[in-house]
Amino acid sequence: MSDLISVIIPAYNVEKFIKNTLESVINQDYENLEIILIDDVCTDNTMKIAEDVLKNSGRKFKIIHHEVNKGPGGSRNTGIKNASGEFLCFTDSDDLLKKNFLSSLYNAISNNDFVFCGIVDKFQDKEIKRAPLKIGGG
């Protein structure tokens, strides 16, 4: 069996994006993952949408609620403390992952101490590449 990957997602008032973000994680071709969503004191419908998506996903998940807003860094730290995985993956609550994102990273880590990847920003009808999409490590 493949190692468990904990996907940590900080969330603060992202009701427009959270469904698509979660679905892109749920639809990964890598099977052994857990989703850790950190509610950083959302005041909109983010958590209701997220709970609906996650409870019907068939994936392992945890939702952790902060009592005070800690920002993205504090939320990531909360995610780390609650992660069960051998590996951690951080994604923002408005990001979309390609279907083979986690499996590609997992395959790359077997030959490296760490892995990283680039990003592609998409804005309506135009695409701006900010970093190479190579997966690598050291």
C-alpha cells in the first residue's frame, strides 16, 4: 500500500472556490490520502459547502475549527499537528490540483529528500505561467 498523504487546506471565507478545490483533491488518482481542512473562523458559507462536499466524498477527512483567526501560516501549523500522513501536501483553498498531482509528487519523493512543483495562474481567458511545472527535489 502507498504511504498516507495528508493534504492540508487552510480556509477563510472562500465560498466561491472551496467546492472546486475540494473536488480537485477528492478526484486525485492517488488513493491513500486524508484531507485536513482548517476553518480559520469563516464568516460565510465556506464550511457548509465544504462539509457537504467532504461527507459525500468517500475520502478520509478532518475539519478543524479555530476559535480565533490565525491566518494561513497558523492554519497550516494546525494542519501539521493533526496530520496522520507520512507526507504532507499544502494547497490553498482557491487552488485546483491536476488529477495526477499527488501521485506525481509521491513518485518523485522516492528518489529525493523533498519535492516541489511550479504553478500556473489562470485568469479568465488567459493563462500566465509563473514557474516551471517540473517536479523535482534534492
